[in-house]
Amino acid sequence: MATDVRESTRLEERFRLWDIDGNGVIERSDFESEAEGIINRLGVQGTARGAELKQAYLDMFDRLASAAGTSRISKDKFLQVADQEIISKGDAGFASVVRPTIQAIVNVLDVDGDGEVSQAEVVKWFDAIGLERSVTDRAFQELDANGDGKLSVTELVDAVRDYHLGKHDVPLLGR
């Protein structure tokens, strides 16, 4: 299990956010509800990109549930599986579990089709996940590792990793 206190706390927060119905376990329906809410807030319901985003969320749940050996993941089991499948595997864990969802998010946000998201495009994501507007400019600058004014899928995956490892405080998967 995650040994770093900040890491564990952030995973516990992630569990709380994904337990949409508040029943103490994460189920596929929780991921489906979260994905549908984000899709609606982004205005992409009924589109191929919206469907891709929803499927990416469900695939991520299926991956975690398979590793957990159950379709009803308790908080303790989630902490164990998230550490086992993502955190302890470092870049490879984030790439295999988180990257497909990040790619689907970028596909929805990337209006100009360049494969990256501009600050204006990423603000839509921040709004959809409930990140306060007062932190969006600072957050974008902090996440734009190469300073080119765009966020690549790799920069976003690295940002999710760094958040969960306590290296910054921008919760890209929501609050």
C-alpha cells in the first residue's frame, strides 16, 4: 500500500470522488456517472469523442476491478490496487492505467486537432471537473513543463502522476 502520507491522502480523496453514490465502494456505475457528468458539462454528449471518453473511464474501472478481484471496490482495496497497479509502477503504471483516459480527454478538448490542449481548451476541462477559476491560470503554467503554451498527453499524464506523488497541487481528475 502507498506509504507516503500525501500520496495516501490523495488516493483517499480520489476514492471519495469516484464513490459518486457515497455507498462506501467504487462500482462501474460510479465511473459511468462521473464520465457522463463530465461529458454533459463539456457538451459532448451523443458524440463519438464523448463516447470514447466514457469508454476510457469504464476501461479504467474495469482494469482496477480486475486487479481488485471484485466489481465493488472498498476504500482499502482501492488504496491497495491503486498503489499496486499505478503508483508503485511509476511511469509505466500511469501510462498503462491513466494515459488512455487522458488521451480521451485531450481528444474531446482539442478543438484545433493538433493533439495538444491550449490554455483556453484546458480551462473547459478545469470547469468540467470543478477546479476553481482562481487557480486555472497558475495551474496551466505549472503543468506546461516545456513552456510552449500547450499541454501534451504526456505532460498531462505526468501531471496526474506528480499530483498523486505530492509534487504539485493541481488535481486534474477533479475535486
